[in-house]
Amino acid sequence: MGSQGGFGQSKEFLELVKSIGESRSKSEEDRIILREIETLKRRIVEPDIPKRKMKEYIIRLVYVEMLGHDASFGYIQAVKMTHDDSLLLKRTGYLAVTLFLNEDHDLIILIVNTIQKDLKSDNYLVVCAALGAVCRLINEETIPAVLPQVVELLGHQKEAVRKKAVMALHRFYQKSPSTVSHLISNFRKKLCDSDPGVMGATLCPLFDLVTVDVKSYKDLVVSFVSILKQVVERRLPKSYDYHQMPAPFIQIKLLKILGLLGNGDKHASEQMYTVLGDLMRKCDASTNIGNAILYECICCISSIYPNPKLLEAAAEVISKFLKSDNHNLKYMGIDALGRLIKLSPDAAEQHQLAVIDCLEDPDDTLKRKTFELLQKMTKSSNVEVIVDRMIDYMISINDFHYKTEIASRCVELAEQFAPSNHWFILTMNKVFEHAGDLVNIKVAHNLMRLIAEGFGEDDDTADSQLRSSAVESYLRIVTEPKLPSAFLQVICWVLGEYGTADGKYSASYITGKLCDIAEAYSSDETVKAYAITALMKIYAIEIAAGRRLDILPECQTLIEELAASHSTDLQQRAYELQAVVGLDARAIESAMPSDASCEDIEIDVTLPFLDSFVQQSLHNGAQPYIPEDERSRAIDISNFSNQGHRESSTHGLKFEAYEMPKLPVPSRPPPPVSHVSTELVSIPEPSYSRETQFSPTNPPVSSSDAELKLRLDGVQKKWGKPTYPSTSSSSSGYSSSPANGASQMESAATSTSTSRPGETYKDLKKAEVEISPEKQKLAASLFGGSTRSEKRIGTTTHRASKGGGHSTEKSSVLKPSAASTTKANIPPQPLPDLLDLGEPARLSMVAPLTDPFMQLEGLLDQKESGSSGTCAVTDGSNKEPDIVSLYSDLHMDEQSSQSTLNPLAPSESNSSNLRRTISGGLAQATKGPNLKEALEKDALVRQVGVNPTTQNPNLFKDLLG
């Protein structure tokens, strides 16, 4: 086994510890540990290992685990050691398993029974070891197994056991509050324990409980104050002193609890004033622990109902912190001053020079904490100095995370306390120039809105000066290299809106600058989009003013380049610009009114001018509008009613030819008209969600009858989001476009705050060093002036609309667009080609007054008598039937009545009724009672369908489009 070393350990173990301590690199340490792991793996499985030697192996495993290597091969040995009867071995086993295992480990189940047995032991040291394992290893599932024993140990005669039992119960509350909710009263009882250690341990769970529910523990204020008073008066044993401070950690915990209980409660706070004053007078500020208690006292004073004497005492302590040479105490003083300013805004004035020193301190952490303090004490009189110092500091740092935080603070302070809009714009320019990529894009939108709205008053001269200064500043900044994208968007927008407003700069100069921006940042599509839109605004302003439009060659090149861009957005903007250039002044004034970026567009979403049209359409049999939610339910019900339909919907398109018609049996009578084919189903009106067609074997029925619709569940849907198709569509291909809407800008939050009247403070000591004039001037800028916190009002408020008639004009522009949406209710026209396989037009629900098939039969039976409006087909004639004239009696709109069909191949007179197209599909006319004639008619239609006389360009529209 080798010779024994100190403390009963072997020499081999001592050499291991020594070699680990003397290793000069991590790789050397890893080699030592890996060699030790191989040794332990070999020795730990040897038979009949002495217990003392196994204890040493377990300790060596702890070293292995502490240095970051895997020692899981020896976990089971540590678990076995917890079962040993020897106190030394048992405590070693508990120590090892608490370090090796976690509460979710698989081996936890093996030690639960051991913990239960040890909690009932007569040896309190064994009980303490078991309670230590309970706090680390018992999870939510195993809490009920040991909870009764832990509660019973709260009354143990040994204070160490009671203390650990309170800690275990606190752990149970953290893991599962519902499990121990009925045992909360035990914490109140243990607060009055005779042992200070048990009382101190009880403060931790009580702090958690008070944090969750303050009102339930208001009655304990007297008890907490009494305990704190006894601690301050040194009534606790000397063993609880730390650096001559009586139980400092108990004091800190009590101060935290009192701060929660006294927040906003004057009665509870009055009970704390005396003990807090005594504590601040008796506390020793020469030690770190004494300064910690003083800092916690300041936090408590700033949390409870304010007391002037306590605030003055806190200000004196803060002054000592700030005058200290220790950076930690300065940091603590800055943080405490930030808390005190909330109650007394003038408290920082007597510390202004100390704050300036902290602001110029090379310690970066202290400087950041000082900026947080300055943010809390900002007002309209010192916002310029504070924001300028913040921007200078933001430029000097490279930490992107904190740079973003500083930029956000600058923007927030500038928006709240800006003394003028001009200063606000210049400040935002600096922020965007140096941290534009780190600022929220909403800040850029707020800046553009501010420039557009001006001062929020009817002072056009001031607004013009504001915009002119913004244009001048942006023309100077635009020459800087590598500007942020968000800032470039603001620049392009301002130059497009107001670049030529004051007449100082020509349109050619501004457009040239915009083209330079688009060329310099060619990889940024957003910047190029803003630039091309700004060009369109400038050209529109020139056309509206009646001036000659001079497009620079570089601008023409940019327009042509963007018109051929892969980006559809840039293409559309370029095409719109080309269209605007070709308009006259009157059209430009209507489409793009000048200085109307902040105008409200009044929109009547009910569209009352369409009421008469809608009522007429409904009277004629059109389907009423179905809300979107009802549409989606109808689609779910009608299209996915059974599993078979769901399976068939996954199939692809079918390209098989239609089946040839079979010769009917002469002796068999034709089926009655009332029968419906199996491909037709009756769908109630609310579930109407698909394009439908009339039955090819039945005449059209009115809207009042049950609708017969094709079962389209097995047909694969087209690509795109399923939407509700209207009952009819115009053949001209018009599509409805949404009405123009105004995006409602969010107004910047404005608030006001009042400050307390100035309070007098002691003058600086005569022994202080003379302050430089520059530092005095900076202090006067930060802390001088009016103490009233005047937040900026009106700079971001919404400006009143200019010209009440403008919104009316804009709303009237909606009429053509809205009228185009109503074409969905116009009856369809026949498509120009029988072989057109494009998207079928939706079926009109307006029933014809007369049967067109009967008229068609009569017309085809006539001889070549030259009747007007018809085309007779005679034997041997070379004329082709004019199908358009056969539909003259149908109710169609003007556009559909002017369309023509492709000519058909010659056919014999009185041959058959022709099949015609209904809703863009190839529908059949009703067959007569003569079966021979019906067969001849089918043959003619097949001939027309198989051998078209013209090439159909829309043949693969559905497949490719």
C-alpha cells in the first residue's frame, strides 16, 4: 500500500496532489489526470479493498472530477460508501455523491432509502450529512419520500439540525411550492428560534415569500425591526461577528426584507426609521463589510416611504463613497446616487464634481455606471451636454453590444428632452452616422416623420427652415464613405421630398447626388429603391411646376439598369418612374400631390357607392358575399369530407383523352332530364367555395333551385393560397386592387416630470484641490439651469392635415379601382377559342330569359334566307357559321359582346346542335329526342375539338402559369 503520509493519506496520494499543483500547463495536468484515471479504473475493481483505501480512492476521484474529467466509473463506489456504518466513511460518501450526481441522475434512487434511514439516526452528525444530501439530490418526485422526516427535524434539539432542516424545507419550496404550501407557517415559527443561526437561515425563505406576496407578511414588520435592533445593539454572541461587525449578513438580509415591506407603505416605514438611523450612525465605514451594510441601508431608504433626515444621511454616505479613491466605492456611490435621485432630483447637485470625475475616469465600468446616472438626471437644460458626451463615448468604444445600448439611450433622451427640432435632427444625424446599423429602424421612421411634420404648428416658415437645414446637412454627409443603410434611406427620402423645395438646389444637382448614392451602394437594394423613388418625386415636382425636365445621362442609365433588374421591386419602381415622366402636370398633381406625406387619407371601407350595384346583382341572382371564416369552414367541410377525397386530392393532373361517346341502344329510351349523373352533387349555398359548372346534360337552373356542382375534390388544386372565387369574372382579365390606405404613424411618447425644490447642501471642504474652469463649466452645464424636468412635447405629434379637400380628392380616386372589383359580378362572355384550356371563367348565376339552345336549333334549321343578325348554313356553302351572332340574345356586358370566336370548320346544314362554352369550359347543349341527330352533333364537335384551324397560344396556361 505504500508508506503513509500526513493526515493518514498514502504517499502516492500526496505525490498526486503535489504533481497537480506543480504542473506548468494544462496539457501536462491532463496527462497526470489521465494516468491517474487509468490507475483508479484498475484498482477500484480489485477484490477486498480496505475501507480506508477505498475512501482515499473516492477522494482521488473527487480530484479527477473537479479538474474537468469524467469519473463516472467510480460513482457507484461513492453510493456504496453512503451505506457504511462508519461516520467518517458515510460523510465521505455523502460528500462525493453530492459532488458527482445531480437530482436527475439514475443513481439517486439507490440513496433515497439510505437518506430516509439516516434522517432517523441518533447521531446528529449523520442527520446533518443526510440533510446536506437532501438539499442537493432530492428532486420533485422524491420530495414526498423525505418530507415528513424533514418537518419532524424542525423540532430537533440540536440547532445545527434545525438549521439544516429549514434549509431543506426552503429547497423544497423552490423546487415545488405546492408540495410545501401547507408548511409555510413553520418558517414564521422558526423566525423566533432561540438560536440566531436558525433565525438567520429562516430569513432566506421568508425573503422569497415576501417577494411573491408582500401583503401577507406586513404583520412581521415589527418582528423584523426588533431582530435588526437586537443585532445592531450587539446582543448576539461574539461568534457571529465578522470584522467586528455583528452578524452583517443577517443585517443585509433584514434590510432587503424591510425595503420590500416598506415600499409605498407609510405606516410600515415609520416603524423602520429609528433603527435605520441608528444603523447608519453605528456602522463602521472603514471596512468593506461596513460599506456593504451602508449601501444596503441606502437601498432600503430609497425603497420605503421617504424621510428627509434619512435622505440627508444617505446623501452624506454617498458623498463619502464618491470621494473615495477606491473605484469599487465610487461605483457603489454612483449606483446609490442613481437610486436616491428618484426621490430627490436635486441630490446630485452637491456631487456634480465627483460625477464629472467619474465620467472622465479611465475605468470603463465606472464610466458606464456614470452614464446610467446621467440618463436618470437628464432634463431639457442639460440634455445637450449629456447626449454629446454619450455620443463621444459611443464613438470611442468597439463593444457593439454596449454601443447599441448607448445609441438607444441617446435616441431616447433626444426624443424626450430635445430643446428644438433642429438640434434633434443634428443629434440623430450623429447617431446614425456612427451607429446607424445598430439603431432600430423605427428611429429612422420617426426622424422622417418629424421632418415632414415640422414643429407641429401652423408655422410654415419654421418648417421650411427645418427642412432646408436637414437637406443641407444631408448633402454634406452624403459624401462620407460607408454610411449605414438606415441613414441612407433617411437621406434619400428627405432629398426626394424637400431637395428642391427652397429653390437653393436645382433638380439636376439633387438627382445627380441620388444617382451617386445608388451607384456607391449598388449592393443594397433598399437604398436603391429609396433613391429611385426620390428621383420620381423630384421629376414629378418639376413636371407639376411646369419646368422643363432634364434627365441626366447617369440617371437614365440607372433607370434602364433597374428596369432590367432581377428584383421585381426595383423593376416596378423603374417602370413607374418611366410612366410618371410621360404624364402631364394635371395628372401629376392628382397622382402625387406636393407636401402630402403627412396627409390623412380618408377611406370609407363600406364603399356605399356600390350598394345599388350590389343590390341589383343580388336581385339578378348573384351569390351574396361570404366572410372569410365561413369560406374556410366551407372548404374544410366540402373538400375533406372523407378519407377517399383526401387521398385523391394528392394525385397529379390527368392527361388522358375523353372517352368516346357510345352508341345508345335504340330500344332504350333516353334518360329523363331530372336524373343527375354521379359526377354531380348538390351542395348547399353556405358551403359554396369552388368554381362550378352547370350539368352538361341539363339546362341551366335559376339561383332559387338547388345548385348542381361538379365534384372537384379529386382534382389537384392550383398553386397558391386557396381563396374564395367570385361567382363570375370578366373575360378582359381585370383584377381587383386594394384601396389606398394610410399607415398610421405611431406618435412618440411624451411625458412630464416634476422635481422637488432645491435643497441646500454643505459647501465643499476648504482642503479640496482647486477645480479647473473647464470642469466647472461642464458641471454647470450638467447640473445647472432649471431643475424642472421638461420633456419635449409636440416634436413627434401628428400634424394637422393640410387642405381639407385633398383627402376628398384621394378618396374619389378609389372609385375606378373599386369599380373594377365589381366586374366580378358581370356575366361572362364566351372564350375566343374552343380549345382554350386556360383558367375557366366562373359561372354566372343570372338565368337567361330564353333557352339559347332552342334558338340555336331554330337558327341552324333555317335556309340561307339572309335574315339579319344570323348566319345560315346551306349545303355546299363555303361560309362558316358565325357563332357570335347565335349568342346575341344572351345578357352580356359591352366588352363580351365585342369579342369574337375563331371560325369553325365547314359543316353541313341541319347537322346538329353545336356544343358551346359555358364559364370557359366546353359544355354541351341539350340533345334532342332524335338519337341519330345527337350522334351527328357529337361527331361535329369532336371534329372541331381535334382539328383546330388556328394555333391556340393559351393551351398550357394552367400547366405553366
